[in-house]
Amino acid sequence: MDFLLFQFGLCTFKYDHAESKYIMKSFNFYIFPKPFNRTSPDVKFVCQSSSIDFLANQGFDFNKVFRNGIPYLNQEEERQLREQYDEKRSQANGLGALSYMSPGTNKRPSAIPEDQKKFIEKVIERIEGLLQNEESTNIQLEPCTGFQRKLIYQTLSWKYPKGIHVETLETEKKERYMVISKVDEEERKRRGQQKQAKEQEELKDAVGFSRVIHALANSGKLVVGHNMLLDVMHTIHQFYCSLPEDFSEFKELATCVFPRLLDTKLMASTQPFKEIIKNTSLAELEKRLKEVPFNPPKVESAEGFPSYNTASEQLHEAGYDAYITGLCFISMANFLGSFLSPPQNHVSASSKLIEPFFNKLFLMRVMDIPYLNLEGPDLQPKRDHVLYVTFPKEWKTSDLYQLFSAFGNIQVCWIDDTSAFVSLSQPEQVQIGGNS
Amino acid sequence: MDFLLFQFGLCTFKYDHAESKYIMKSFNFYIFPKPFNRTSPDVKFVCQSSSIDFLANQGFDFNKVFRNGIPYLNQEEERQLREQYDEKRSQANGLGALSYMSPGTNKRPSAIPEDQKKFIEKVIERIEGLLQNEESTNIQLEPCTGFQRKLIYQTLSWKYPKGIHVETLETEKKERYMVISKVDEEERKRRGQQKQAKEQEELKDAVGFSRVIHALANSGKLVVGHNMLLDVMHTIHQFYCSLPEDFSEFKELATCVFPRLLDTKLMASTQPFKEIIKNTSLAELEKRLKEVPFNPPKVESAEGFPSYNTASEQLHEAGYDAYITGLCFISMANFLGSFLSPPQNHVSASSKLIEPFFNKLFLMRVMDIPYLNLEGPDLQPKRDHVLYVTFPKEWKTSDLYQLFSAFGNIQVCWIDDTSAFVSLSQPEQVQIGGNS
């Protein structure tokens, strides 16, 4: 979870019934948590030199990520930013004092300290001057500290709840200064709305790429990935919230964010594909599915979208991986359609035929639990052939092999210096082992 | 220490007595710990999005760092890599079996396992064929596993200590295969030397940028930096070794690596400069030293080296900062020469005049210990006016200000929720405070 997702590949497919072809749009999003303002989270993340080197060798454009990466916020960060805006707005609207005294907070309006009284009095003098002078419509105050601006906002919202408009602007040198304008009620409202609309835009920009994920999640579309468990985890962690410690809570969260997931690696490892497909790595799977008994689908990229050529070695970018993952799914789904009578050339994402593969994510490095089941309890394989073994701490794996040499092949899973799980290749051998 | 130094700026200055000018060469090294081979360290490092964003806004070229950054090794990593080469070489030289049985290691030559015997026998058959066939000079074995290659090396070094040369090469697909050639003694030696020379080159490349730092350290030259404590720490940590926990050990290590350091921020904050220079930040210092009573030096860049123009806003790159740091040092050193009789226009780096500034590094955020003294004990200012205060955990800084309001200004340094150091502005007030 200390690592960062830099590039997000997405490829959409839409079936054109009239032409019996798929129209695809592929996207490569470069994303980076650029700090939005001075109070926004300053994300620390870990890089590993081997991964950086791998990406560099693939021609990955780091400048594009770091200079022009799309920002994003998770839901908590979005909520906080929204609150900041609300608070600022209510201050500016003359509701400042009230909101500061809302129950549950211990913030109170600051009393004006002795050394600031003169400063505030001068500001009020200038405003009185403005209100009495029919020729000028606004005054611009000298840049001042954040604390002074807060005092000014407070004082003015109490003293002039209507009739003036207060705005904080920035000089080119990033110094903040205030502009105070005379406005009638209508103008005041109009300006407030204008500002609010602008803030809404800023907020949208800050939420940035998270909006793509929200749209994806809320679309109800089938989301297909290849060996996608880590992708799902990173996506939720980066764009929604921290992952829960509890396993069943994670399952609930994942199905809540993505109600329909399908993992092509799991699909290819399951009947009826298991017998036909030897290598389920994405590149090999894509090649295999071009040959009989499979039918590669007819796919065209939508106008204005890049097209990929699967025949030539492609840059290893996320959008391309998303594209060939989609191709694999379509080929396998359509293959299932060939068993129907009459056979179907196109199997849609809402077909009953693919439901058995929903929400089961491929599990790596576990021999006898092929998938993580997001929608219910996981498979519980027998563990009768697994022994818990303790030994002197000088022992190595080779000593364990020697000890069990009479029982054929074993698998060793180390627990610590002096214990390990040893699994025998055939469960019935455990009875024999029990006597030794 | 989790952060990484990406760019190292260095600028050398040489005085041309005949022309009374300085010749400078400035360097911007982009450095990155690219993994050298499969066993080399895979550095993990932390990035902070605000720092990345700062660099991106300065136009920093991340692709250059990650794609073409110069690698480096610290001394321990260099030692390990050298050992790996030595071990590989002694194996290939037919000393493999012997070195495996050297005392102190528990590695032993592997017995050939049952399932590999046939494989090894076939290899030996092919070699016997090669030795008896006068027309062919070498054979190429099929790619095989690392374990098989190890077995082959072992067997051959025992069976054919001379007369054949064994080499492991890589196919384009990165599969490793062995080539076995007939060679007479002389050819065998020549090849061995050739290989060793190539390995030495590879090793040099892997040590990479560390060699620049070693050259700098071993040069005995005065090394000048501005506010350089963190720079010195990062440089030692990245190119020499982990920093010691113990403070005095750090001092010893630092002076051992860099025997003569000079910090221009400390110099500018010390008499006689202290009175004349108000702002000691690098950019401001550089500007101030262009004006009376200082004399900006005449500096030219050496042929083929970039020149910087200090009048225009420059890209904030490390080489430029090194350059203006050098300018600042020269101006200040030459200023000291103006007090001599007769006055000296040029004060060299070996002049007694600058010795008082050696090996004292500017300390930030400490009011009364201006520098860290690398060559001896640090200044021990009186702490009579500092009180240790405990209080309820609800207390804030403002409560402490109120408590001590009778004693003028105070400084608060928090220890934890319920205690802090409070320093009064005048030491004699402590007696009064002691009664309360």
C-alpha cells in the first residue's frame, strides 16, 4: 500500500449488432497526487529502483506523470476539501460567527488582540469611506497575514452583513490581499453564486481521476481484469479509502465499489478453458485465443481513438493491457456461446453463461484455492496431508527433504527458524508419518 | 534517510594567476541506483508529492534521471559485487571445488543428484567428442538451469582442469547457455585476462558516480557548500555507508571522508561578515556579495563547459547552486585578504585566513549553537534560563505564554502532551521563576 498507481489503463467495448463487430475506446490515464492547495494531503510513496528501471526500459514517460499527471482524491480527502470550501463560503457570507459556534466544535471567534485593534480600526475607516463615496465601487487592502484576514472577515460579517462583498485574491508573488466592493443585494448574490460555481469546478478538478473510477463503479458495467486482485486493491485504496484490516470487510467493500468483476486469468484456468489453455499469462492467453477452437472477434477502435495492433510487439502500456484483456474476455465468452443450440456468435456481458465467473479473483501462489470469492465464503480444501513440524534451528530445507524422503515429494512452508508446515504429496501418507 | 539524492551539482574553480581570473567547470550529475544485475541491491526510496511537484515546476527532467541516471554503489555494495566477481572467476578458473571447501564456509560442492547424472554424462560425452575432433574448436550447449550450469562447471573443473575454456553467454531471450572451447594454456590465460579486464570495467561502471565522490574526497581539495549539513549526510549515506547512530562517530566519519569542508552560510553568519550581511540565504547572499565592500571575482567557464549568467533567473539546478556557492566563497575569502597589509586580491583555499571556518557546519533552528563542529567538541551554551515545565494535558502554548506573562517573551519547546522546555529571554529571571 506504500506504492503508487501511476498509470491506469481502461478500454471500453460496445457490440455493434448490425455489423457484428465490437467498437472499442482505449485510455491511458497518467495520474499523480499533485497537492491541490496548502492544506491538501502531501502523499509520501515508495519507489523501488527495479520497478522504475523496468518502466524506464519500456519507455515510460515519467515527466508526463509528474508534470501533467491527473490529480485525484479519495473519499475522505474529497469530504475534507468540500468542508473547507463550505466553511470559507459561510465565513464570506457573513455566517462566519455562527458557524464557528456550532455545537461540537471548540473553535470560537477570536477576540481581536490588543496589537491588531488599530489595524482593524483602519480597515473599518477605509470601508466607511468607501460606503460614503459615490464615485468608487471598491477598495483594495494591502497584503496581510492570514490571521489578519480572518479578523477582517469576522469583523465585517458582523458589522456589514449586507451591502459589501469581500474577496481574497493573490498577487503575482503569491501574497494574499483583500478586495472590498460595494454591492446591492442582487449583485452580492450573483457574485456569491459565481464564486460557488468556480469553487465547484475547482473541487471537480481536485477530485480529478477519482471521478472516472466513480463513473466506472456506478455504471453497473461488467469490469474485466487479468489477475486483478492487486489492481482492485490499489484502485480502492487510492480512490476510495484505506483497505480494511478484516478480510470479510474487504470483500464487502470490494463488491460495494465494483458489483460485477470478472478475472480473465481465473476464467482461463477454469473449465471448459482449463483443458484447452496451457499458459494463462496475458500475452500467451491473447495469442492462444487467436487459434482454434476460438474465434478472434472483429474489433475496431472508435473514431479519434488509438488502435492497437496485437500482431506487433506493443509498448507495454496500461491501455494496451486493458485492450487485450478485453479481447480475451470476448473470445472466451463467445466460445461459451458455441455450446448453445443454436450456437451464438456473440455472448453479451449480461449473459447467464458468464455468471459463474463473476466476482471470483485469481489467487496466485496458492495451489488448491484457485480464487478469492468476493461474494461468499472461500473454498476450504482439506489440509489432512499438512504436518506441523518443529526442529532444531540449524535445520535447512534439505534436512526436511531428507527426513521425509520416504514419503515422496514434499512442500515446505517455513513459519520461523524452528518450525514449518510440510505438505505431503498424497494425503493418505499422513497415517504412516504419524507413527514416526 | 529514506529519501534519495537525484541530482548532484559540482563546480570546480581554478585560479589563473597570470590573468587574475577564475576558471570554473560546472557539472550536473543525474544519479539513480539502477540495479546492476539480478543480485544487486534493489533500493526502495520515498517520494513526497510536494517535492516532486516542486521539481516538476522547475522543469526537472525525471526521464533523464530514471532512464539515464548514473548508477552508484556504497562501499559495502562495491565490496559484495567485487566478491561475487572473484567467486565467479575462481569457479571458472577451475578452482571452484577448492574455494567451496575453504574453511569458514559451509558450502560444499553439490553431489550430482540422480536425476541430473544422465544430463552431465551427455555433456561429458560431447566434450570428449570435441577433444577428439580436430576440426571443431568449440561446442555450444543448450540453454539450461543455473543449477545445471553449476554442476557442469564443477564437473569440468575437476575432470578437465586444463585444455578447455568454459563460458556462459546469454541468448537474446536472456536464456543462459554455455560454450566450451578447446584452448591451449596460453589461449586459456589470454581469455581469462580478457574476461577479467571486462569485469573490471563492469565493476567501474557499477561503482559509477561513487567514483566522483571518492575522487573528490581523496583530492584533499577544500569542499565548499551552502548550509551543507544535510548534503554531507546524504552524500556519505548514499556513496559510503549508513550513518552511525552515535554523534561523535558521525563526526569522525565525516572528517575522514571530507577532511576540509567549508560552509558559506556559516561563514556569512560569522564575523566580520555577520555585520555586513543581513540575509544569508544563497540567492540573497550571492546578490549582496556583488556590492561594496565586496568585489565580485572575474570568473570564466572552461572551454566546453556551460556558463551561467547570475543576472537572469536561472533554472534551479544543482550545478548552478554549486556555481554561485563557489562565487560566494571566493568573494568572502578575497574580502578577508583586503585586511592584510599589503592587501591581497586573491585569497587561496590554502590560506590561513579561512582556516577558522573549516569543518564548522551551519546549524538550522538552533539559536545559540551556530555550528556543528566536526573537529572537536561543540559549543555548550548556558541553559540556566531554560525551565522544564509540566502541566495538564489540556494545556496549549497560549496557556504557557499566560503563565509566564510576567517574564517577557518566552520560547516553548514541546516534549510531549504534558511537558515542555520553556526558555526565558533573560537568564537572571530564572531565580524569580523558581519561587512560583
